[in-house]
Amino acid sequence: MVWSKDYKKKDIWQRCFKAAVRIIKLVRKIPYSIEGKEISKQVIRSAMSVVANLTEASSGYSYKDFKSSLNIARKEACETDCWLRVLYSVDLGNKEEIVYLGREYQEIIKILSAIVFSKKR
């Protein structure tokens, strides 16, 4: 097993989970509009996908499977960052919270990139 079965104890998993929860709380406060609804769905989906793929990596049967799940998590973190930038740019949501989450996802992307590109069996 490449990744511990105790994936919930991993700092990166906890960090991604907490960030996803903050995103859900952020979008709950966005006023209803067509664009708000669509962007909210996308940012929640991508943020939760990061957590789901880190969880999936814990059950990988090979290094290739593990690395694939981590790489998908990294790509989803990049997508989440993109949606946060859109929210900020169109003035949807609390700007301070969006900036905080944007910085958090930039750090998450760096951490996941380091794991994906440096992890050797």
C-alpha cells in the first residue's frame, strides 16, 4: 500500500476537507442567480473531488493507481482555484473568504504537485 489506510489523519487530506467545507459554507451565502447557481455547483464539485480523489488514493493497489488519483486531485484543486477566481471577479461571495480560499488552494496545488512529481516507489 502506497498511502496509509488512515488517510483521514494525513495533513493534506484534512486541509483539503476543511477547505471544501469552507467553500460549501461560502456558496450557501451567494444570492440566487443563474450564474451564482452554476458557479457554486462547479466550485463545490471540484473541491469535493479533491477530497474524494485523495480518499481514493488510499485504496490504490499500485503506485500507478495511487499516482493517478493524486494527479486527478491536483487537477481538481487547480479547477477549484479557477472557480474561486471567477467568484471573486464577478463579485459573488465574501471576497475576504474567497481570497483566503484561493491562497489555500494555491498551497494545496503546490503540495499535491510535490507529491505527484517527486514520489518514488
